Amino acid sequence: MLPNFFYHPRMMSYDFGPSHPLRPERLARTTALLDALVHFDPSDPGTGDVADVLQVHDEDFVDAVVRLSAMGSEEWKDQGVMEWAFPFGFGSTDNPPFPGIFEAALAYVAGSAAAARKVKEGAKLAYGIAGGLHHARRREASGFCTFNDCAIACHILREKFDRVAYVDIDVHHGDGVQWIFYDDPTLLTCSIHEDPRTLYPGTGFVKETGAEFTAVNVPMLARTTGDVWIWAFENGIMPCLERFQPEAIVLQMGADTHFLDPLAHIKNTAQDWLGAVKRIRDFGVPIVALGGGGYDMTTVPRMWVAASLTLAGIGFPENIPEPFATDWQTFSFLDVHAPGPSGFGREFAEDVVRYIQENHLRGMKPG
């Protein structure tokens, strides 16, 4: 049985349309595959509480989302409306408004908040797989993200724990969470991601260190191979966690570092990425596990299912069961072949890790 898994189909209403990369089908495939493998009885977290959102977002931004949510598509075409909405992050192809966007965004927040409260109450593990939308800032939607459920989960954990870590293995920098907590030395934000010179959001340089070196950024060159990626995770992020000694962790499990992902350029296999999930599990503190990015429909469900089961200490089979294997044309949870020779990006990764060792590990106050 998979414990404390918060999900409801209403979360699939967070839908920017058929041409948008963030497809709700990711959630449908993940939950269907889980249901085929384990006793899967997800808990309904409810429709969400705007009070949670207001802990990390400005009230005028939330009011703007409510106002846009009630409009129709013809109203959004009005030049005055778009000029008003644009500073709040709406109107681009990344974050187009849609009817009911407020309720849809609140639905995924509800899952992450419920998972965080479950851990706050004493659970060792809880899931909000529909969440992980880490780009939203205090007063701005960004990068497909309306509300920052990751930051909300961190805030809830901080109500109990003195030291909380946020670990982000998405291919994109976890910028929204970093900036929300940048001056808070009790919250360690760790992100391993593609080089900001080649990928959105253009932040996450190693020299972004936050208050008392509690922002840890491990950028990787485009086309970095999985062996280098997991080495950098082991040697860049794990020593900082060990020094900081968090009492709980929010883990953002973006699956878009996979070599098949269409929006980025890191060459991870599923098992490379899963190695980081195992290291966080083995760190031995309570975990709130969230979803995140991932835009290839053959990789995201199998990676999220493998990660969810791995965190719970449950094994998964080598092969994906039917009818999913045939329908999705992907037949194993892990990748049989790596994408080309290993070792790409090692020198750059070594420079990043060296900077962290010489700065973060010396400047960070030990837990």
C-alpha cells in the first residue's frame, strides 16, 4: 500500500489546452499505473484553502488570479485586461489564463499542503504528485506555474520543524522557491538543473548562495550525461544537506532531466535520476514528495511511479504491465540503453562542486 498519497481527478482541471506542454495526461497515466501495481487508494485533499496560498503569495496577485479565473476568453483579448494581467505573469504562451484557473491551481496546492500537514503531524512520507510547480513567485505566475505549492509545503513544515530543506531534481532551476526563501537561513534550497545560460528560467548560477549559503545551485552543462549528473548530486547537494541537517525535506521530482524530454538537454536515464531519489530517501528524515516537470508521456509516468514506490520501500517490476506497455510504447521502468558515451560535462561539474565545497560548506552554519 502506498501511504498518504493525496490526489483527486479535479487536479487534472489545471489544463492550459491541448497544445500546451503541461498535459494533465501525466497524472492520469501515473495514477493508473500505480493502481495496477499496488493497493492504491489516494486521499482526497479537498478543494484547497486560499489561506495557504497567502502564506507565500501577495494578496493582490491572488486577487488577480481570482479575477482572471472568472473571465471568459473574449474578455482576455481586451487590450486593457492584458496590460493589467501581464505584470502578474499572465498572457504569455507559458501561462495563458483559462476559465477556472484559480480553482484548478488551488486543487494542486491542496494536495501538496495536505501532504505537508501529514508530515507535520508525524508521518514519515506523504505525496502531492500533482504539485511541484516551483517557478511561481510571490506576485507572478511563471513557467506553467500559478501558485507555488512547493513553497507552501515548505512553509507548513516550518510551522513544526526548525530546519527544512527543499531539494529540486527538475531540469529547470527551482527559482520561485529559492527567491521566496532566499533570505531565510532556516530553509535550505537545493536545485540541480541545466545551465541557466541554455534553459529557462535563466537563474540558478552556483554563485546564487542566499542567506548564509542556504541556496545551493548545481547547474549542469547542456548534454551532461547521467553519470556526471548523479556524481554532481552526490558531491554538490548531499554534503550541504549533511551539514545543514534538516529535520524534514520537500522533494520536487521533476522528471524532465530524462534524455527523451523535449524541453531540455540533460541526458539522464530513469535510473540515474532515481539514484537521487534513493539518496534523499536514505537521508532518513520525513519527506514530502511532489511532482514537477516532465513532458514526454512515455517517461514521466514510469519515473514517478518508480520514485513513489522507491520512497515507500516498495519494489517495482522490470517491465511495465499491459495494456500500458503497448498503449504507451514503453516496456520497462528503467532504460535499457544510455544515450551515448558517458562523462560529458564532468569538468564543468567539478568546477561547480569545488565552488560549493569552498564556499557553502565553509560558510553554512551546521545544524
